[in-house]
Amino acid sequence: MTTNIANNQSFFVTGTDTDVGKTFVSTLLLSSLNEMGYSTLGFKPISAGCERTQEGLRNEDALLLKAASSVEADYDHVNPIAFEPPIAPHIAAQEQDVIINLLDLQLHFEKIKEYGAQRTLIEGAGGWRLPINDKQYLSDFAIQNQLPVVLVVGMRLGCLNHAMLSYQALVSDQLNCVGWIANQLSADMPYYEQNKATLQRALGAPLLAQVPFAESADKAVLEKTECFDEVFRCL
């Protein structure tokens, strides 16, 4: 582990809802940043729906982020808070008499920063306003660290409302949404291009890339727009 963190830039990846492809898109982002010459590391601070293994609880999303990162990190640092039931993390924590709080999240984040990756992607859980306890939200962690945010929009019926409300919440929280990514969730979404164009007009952040529907992850392509490299190089 290195302590040279001077060139570290972290991004918080959130979604318009659960199951919109945050992990899928984050792994493509990590691969693209690797190709741009950056050392990278994915961080999944909270996960639920984990599998019990001989090594302990393991989350599929966290394993994918770890595999896509160029910096090797201990799994327990990549995904420090993990629960077996596939339910809201704060409810899973309550059932185990565990408390998730911002202080613990911050300590875990400091450990991740010690690896010195030039670009760290922090993947949220669920949508933007995910409760971590009765009073705090995962979005509070992003606010506390003033993290630039990438919004993943799962392109499906209802995405316009979800995307606009999520973006408005980011603005209200005074965070910099550096851009959004359109993730096409099905091959036959009606009026995909028209929905994408509506969001390009409505959201006050640029479209960074789109991910056309792919039958398998190995066939997925991140189609970057002109502003993609500028956003990830200049921050």
C-alpha cells in the first residue's frame, strides 16, 4: 500500500434507481480510465445481497469493481460494509444490531485513498438518497467529501422522471454532477433516442457516454462523447 495520494481524484457514481447498471457502467469507466493511463480503484463502501464464502461475505458488484481496477486492494477495503440479505442496507444493519454511520464510512474511505490510485470510483447503493441509518444517507458521505458525481441513468420507461429528480437533488445538495451516462437496459426500449434527447435538454450536466444494450458484459461498449476525456482529465 502506498501513501502517495496527491494526485488522487475520486468520483461518486450514483444511479437513478436500483438495478440501473451502476456496477456495469463503473467497470466500463474503470477500463476506459485504465486505457487513458490512470491507475484506478473501485470502492463499494456498502453492499447487500452478499454470498457467504470461506473468505467471508463477498458481493458480486464489489468483486467486479476489484477485477476492473488497476490497483490491487484488499477485498475488505474495497467493500468494508457487507450484508448477506438482499435488502436495504440500513434494514440489514438493524437486524444484526449494527450501526452504519458517516464516521465509519469516512475511515474506510481514508484507507482506500492510501492506495494512491489516480482515479477512484466510489459506487453508491440504490439511488441517490439511500438511508444508512435513521438520520443519515449515503448521499451525506458524498456531500461531506464534496465528491464530483456521475449519474447513471437506466434507460427505460420512467427514466425521465427519475433522472430529473435525481439531478435536482444533486443540485440542491450543492454537488457538482460532472455528467450522466445513458445505460440502455433493453434492446427494444421504445423511443430511446427521443428519451435521451429529452434528458440532454433537461439536465444541466453533459452526456458523458452511452452504453448500448449488449447481450453479455464482454460485448458491452462505452460510447464516449467529446467531453468525456476532458471531464476525467481536468478535475
